[in-house]
Amino acid sequence: MTGPFSASDAVLFDLDGTLYRLAPMRRRMLFELMRWGAAHPLTFPRLMSCLREFRSAREELRGFADPDRALADVQYEVPAERLGVPPEELRSMVEEWMFKRPLPFLAGAAWPGLREVLLQLKASGVRLGVFSDYAPESKLEALGVRDLFDVALAATDREVNRFKPDPRGFILGAERLGAAPGSTVYVGDRADVDGVGGAYLHGPVGSGKTALMWAQTRDSAEAIEALTNLLLDHGVTGPLRARARGSRTRCVHASHTLAPH
């Protein structure tokens, strides 16, 4: 098969919503928050306001491009100023509720068959990496797949200092995998950030090249089957075999073709 992903040397993955299912994690963390809130009714509204503002500010910072400021700090400074709280206080809340408390539940939210597919990719000689807006190390450890990735990169790493869809992290990820950007597949679940940013690996916006997208499905047992098929369809071959060509899985196959605006 020819095309932008033929003869791929490396696969760079998004993490949240791509290597594990978001829906069960969100349900579990909502339960944890409600349980905590029942025991701390006076401080619960403040915690929720802080977490919401942090998430909102990060989305607004997708256009951040100041080389003299660290995004790792700015992501806390901006919402903290709006909330009227010290940045370190906000950082403490976020680290506890968004980075630490979810870890014990991640393995249960992983896509069934995730490690198997990653092992098959490794066996085929494909180099694997992760590029995420959030620090990936602890999540990969919790998922039990850190040993399978050659590169783990975050948007807040100093060398990147840009949220997706800025191309810097995508291109740096390919470079660290020792692969040319044009022979690296990026797999993600958000067309607006993963699709747009991943397409920069294969040419400028408007070139018609695509990033590889896949959607969450109702049947989680088929989701990894779909991912396997998508990679096969885009030239990531080796010993991989499509195990569910006729499956009912609803996936987005190279779904975000960029066009000039």
C-alpha cells in the first residue's frame, strides 16, 4: 500500500483516550471526588472550581509560544491568577487529583489487548513513543507498558514547551525515535489537536496528508483490533495481522484530512 504512512519506521502515540478509555476513568474519578466532597463539604466547591479552571486555561494555552517562559509553570500561573490562589496551591490540587489519584485505576481502563499489540509492533521492528499534553511516565507505568516505549515526551517538557497541535513535540518525538518525520505515524483520538499536529509530520497544513485517528467505541474488546487494522492499513506491517477485518468497531480511519482555511 502506498500513501503518507507507507513503510513507517515509528509510531508515536497520544496517551489519554488513546491508550486507555476515558469514560470509565471519568466515572471512577467522579465517584472519588463525590466521596471526598461528602467528607469535605466546605472545601469541595473550591476544589472543583480550581480543577475546572485549570482545564479551561490549558485549552486556552494551546496557542502559547513564549520561549522565555516555561509552560510547565504558566499552566498553573494563568488559572491561579484568575482564581486568586497561589500557583503552588493550585499545582498541589491538580497533582493530587489529576495526576496521582487516577493512577490505581488506569490499568482497569486500558484497552483490552493493548500490551499484545504494542509487543507485536515492537517485534516488527517499529519504534514506539508517546507524546502527550500531560506527563506520560507515571501513567505508562500504571498501564504496565512503560517498558515498551522508547520515548516518552510531554508538551510541558522544556524542549517542547508547546501544547498540541503545535508541531514541535510531534517532530521532536520522531527525531528521538530516530525516524524521519515523514515515516512516523501519530495515533491519537482528537482531530483538533492530534489530527492537526500529527499531520505536520508529513507536510504543512493544507498538504492533504493526515494523522491516524481512532475513536472510542462501545465495544472496548474490539477497539485494539481496530487500532491494529488501522496501523496495517497505513503500512505498519511486520508480523501484525488484522484480527477483525469485518468487525463492528466504529473507528475513524485517517479521518482528519487537512485543507487550507
